[in-house]
Amino acid sequence: MPAPIELHYWPTPNGWKISIALEEMGLPYETRLVNIGAGEQFRPEFLAIAPNNRMPAIVDPDGPDGAPISVFESGAILQYLARKTGRFGGSTAREQVEVEQWLMWQMGGLGPMAGQAHHFLKYAPAMEPPNDLPYAKDRYRNEVGRLYGVLDRRLADREFVAGPYSIADMAIWPWAHLWEGQQQDISELKNLQAWLERVAARPAVQAGRALAAEKRAQLQDDRKAQSVLFGQKAR
């Protein structure tokens, strides 16, 4: 039995990517909660493995050369785990390119844009004082909508984003299933809807999404967490 991977985690879309992947790959892991609302991502022991003070991160005691290795950035972690297990990263060079480009699409596009949409649509207006910025709300809501159109067209002739189910799906789904909080109308995006349901039906996705779900808070009402996460002074 291999030694468990340390998963430094909080129940957010980026955290879910890795808990889902670990469940899908059947890798043993131990969860180390990093309460980002309380500022635990700034602790020296966490910064030693994730210098950008962003969760998630992992420590694998059985690294590529048999020595421990730490990995930060969710996309890099997904690629590392796919290489480690030989699963979900593409079985041919062509499939690997497909997986990697859609993983980068999520990392550089959907994740940042959806994150900003959440911020300006949900959190900024609830701050004290409120920051209700119509331009920012429209900018990110519209860009997320454009990206969902891209995804819907991609899924027109396939069940999963990069061909076989892969780390690309594991990266995209945690953000895409929160479409309501991004104020999106996906009623006409039938391919996207079917894919969301298809991925959500997987037991490993359900287990990864449920990890520490009770810790997920509503930041609209948490002034202290806003201070930590958004640089707002608590009032």
C-alpha cells in the first residue's frame, strides 16, 4: 500500500479538481485543511510547498525518484497525478495534446473569468462599503457566457471535452457546475447541460465534491474572510 498523498485543501473549485482526481485515480490521500478565510494559506509551513499562497497543493511521499515531492497549482497537480498513474492524461501523443490544451483553456480562461464573475456579481456588492460595479459585472458575466458557448460547441460530437474522460473534465467541471452563481443562462446549451450531468453522475466526482463540504462558507456575510481574501479591512 503506497503512502498517502497529503492534500492541502479547502472546498473551492480549484480544491475540488484535486480531490476529484485523487478519487478517480484511486490514490490514497490524507486531507490537510487550509482555511483560506482564516488566512492559513499564509502560514510558513504552507508557503514552503505553495509559495504563491494559493490552495490546493500536494505532497507526494513517493515522488518520481522515490523521494518526496511537493506540487502547487491545480493544473500542474493534475498533470503530475496523470503522469504518476498513467491515467486520464491521454493514452497517445495526440490525445495528450487534446487534454493539455483544454486543461490550459480552463486554467487561463474559464477559471479566472468565472472567478472574477463570482467576485463582482456576488462578493463585491456585499462588501462594506458595497462595490457594485456594472462594467465589471457585465465584463465577466459576458466572457463566461462566451466560454460556455465554446464548451457547448466542443461537446456537440463527444461525451467528454478531450475525447475520453480526462483531467480536462476534472478541471472544468468544478467551475462550470457553478454556472448559476455566475449568472449564466445555459438553457440553450444542451451539450453543456448533458456533460454537466454526465460528469456529476460519476461516484468519484461526487466524493471529491463532498470533501469537507460543510466547511464551505458564504463570503457575502463574512467580513473577516473578505479582509483576508480580498484585501478589505474588516468592519
